[in-house]
Amino acid sequence: MPSHQTLREQVATGLRRRGVLVGTAVVLRLALVFYGVYQDRTMLVKYTDIDYHVFTDAARFVTEGSSPYQRATYRYTPLLGWILTPNIYLTPLYGKLLFITGDITAAYLIYQILLLRGMDTSKACGYCAFWLLNPLPMAVSSRGNAESLVAVLVLATMYYIEKGNLVKSAILYGFSVHMKIYPVTYALPVVLHLQNDGCCGKGTTDTIHLKKSKFSLLDHFWQLFLRLLNRDVLLFVAVSGFTFATLGLSFYYLYGWEFLEHTYLYHLTRRDIRHNFSPYFYMLYLTAESEWSFALGLAAFLPQLILLLVVSLAYYKDLVFCCFLHTAIFVSFNKVCTSQYFLWYLCLLPLVMPVVRMSWQRGVLLLLLWFIGQALWLAPAYFLEFKGKNTFLLIWLAGLLFLFINCIILVQIISHYQKGAQVAKKLKRQ
């Protein structure tokens, strides 16, 4: 048994390490924020993301008592405009400071989830470093993109599910779907996960019943339906649905149809013909004036739906891993894909890394491939955007290569996933 002195030293060392890690992450982000002020004032190419100006303009309309949708291209919930009103009242940097605070909060939630899954503090800090010292989250938040707020909501949902507090997790899930539509894809794996946890005592009875029914397909689906009606599933669905509906109805009352159109419907029917990482962008660009354009845009959802359904049924027992795969697939096969979308799954990656057993050499190689894929896309994109060259075909081919690289990485992650390597969860049902 280690002495109390040794334990105190270990705890002190862990705290110092966390302090250094978080302090470094905060300093780096603040440095980027203030560097951005300098670049915006002195250089032709601006550091601040154009979306941040859209957010600020929407917040200004809110402070004037008007609709945030008076700002063209504002396609977000009014809640974001409300949150960013201090951009007008206090300082234009408020939003960026809020977003980098979201980065740090996301790291804290990652750390807490890893502890709940049985990891010691030292290793948990190491995995958090992947997020805290990752240049992509640093750049995205310091440039004024709000993805870190959604990451916090998603991670908080996972945290409270791990703790067994379904009411808090459902409320946060309702907020996350309200903020961004993509977490709605987690609904199926969450429901399957909860029915699996909530019906542990019924497994033997169900098995016997299924044997007696000679494995009738209809009987199988009936039993699955009954299992989905357990208390945990109904509670989560009711609370999250109520939260989402309350927010939606409140903003519909304030802003009417334009709220539904710009916050949700636009993203379902969106056909963005500007260059992006999506494998569909060139097809949508060439068919923009075609009568088939709308139908092709909807058909692009089909590969996503099939893959998400398969992943849900295969990996719902490990909810975090399943949601990571969901997000990576959703982003990779989406009709629109930009760099900030990568944060949607990168915030879950530190939680997945402990259960993916591959050599560090293979991991580094996959990471290099991922960055090379982006670099090969960025080169023709630069010549299109800043030199006016017609490089649409090259951008599309680079996007297809990047999709192929992402598929390779996902296959490697799945093939090296070891369910048995997952540490026992230390859930405390409240």
C-alpha cells in the first residue's frame, strides 16, 4: 500500500500537470485571438471567420429589437444571436472569448467522462491534450466559430448519460439538437443504448419467448418495440422532445416562419455550390439550374442514412464510440463539409482513443494521411479563391481523395476497436 505522502505527491503532480496543460491551452488561444485583431487590421486576408461577422450583425439586430434574420446568410438559431449580444454591449471579442472558453469546458467534460470510464487522472490528461493542444480547435474557436458550444452540449449529454442522470442528459440533448441539427442522428443509438441498459433483467425471458416463437421476424420486431418502451427510453424521449419543442415554439412565436426556414429547413434542402470538402459539391454546382437539382440534393442523404443505421445497430452498446462513428460518417458524406465540421467528431475522438488499440506508428500514419488529404484540397482551393483560376475539377477530385482517406481511417478505427479493452464503467445512478 502506498503511503499517504506518496498519494499526496501523485495528486499534486497530477494537478500541476493539469494546470500546465490548461494554462498552455488558454494562453495559446488568447494569443491567437489577439493576433487575429492584428491581422484583421493590417492584412488583406482576414483572420476572423466571415461567420463571426454574421453572428455579430445578428446580435446587433437582436439588441435593436429586430429579428436576427434581417442579417442575410444568418442560418442559425436566434439563441446564438442572443448569447452574443455582449459583442455589441461590451466588446467585439466577447464571442471569441466565449468560444475558447467552450474549448476548455469541452476538455473538462472529456476528462470527467474518461474518469467515469475508469481511467486514471494522468492518462486522462494525456487524452485531453489531444483536444487542448490541437491546432484545429484552437484556430476554429479563435477565428470566431461557435462549434465549441455545440461540442460542450454533446459532451455534456454523454457525461450525464454515463452518470445515469437521464433528465439532465435529455435537456442538454434537446439544446444540442436545437443549436445544430446533426446531433439528431444520435437519437437511434441513444434509444438502443438505453433500452439495452434498462432491460438487462429481461434478456432470458425474451430469449425463451423468441425461441418459442421460432424466431418469427414479426415477433422479433414486436419484442424490440416493447423493449423500447422502457422507463429510461420514454423519459429521455419525453424530456429531450419537450426541451426541443419548447425552444422551437418560443422562437417560432417570436420570429415566425423565418425561424423554421433559416434554422432547420434551409439545412435540409441546402444545395451549396461553393467549393467545400464534400464529394457532392461539383455535382450540385453543375446541376444548380437543373430540374433534378432538388432531387439530387435529397438523394445525397441516402448513403448517410444507410451507414448511420448500420453503425447504430452494430455499436450502440458503446454509445460514445457509436456517436463518434455517426458524426464522422455524417460529416464525411454530407452535402456540405467545411473545416469547422471536423470539430464535431474531433471532440469525441479522445474518448474513443482508449478503446482503439493500434500502434502509434499506424496512428501517426493515419493522421498524416488526414492532413495530406486536406492539403491537397487546399492547394486548388487557394488558386480558385485568391487567383481566380478555374480549378473546380481539381477541387472535386481532391475532395473524393479526402473522402477515400476518411473511409480508410474509419475502417482502421473500427477494425482496431476492442470492446474488451474498454475499462469498466463506474456509473453512479442518481
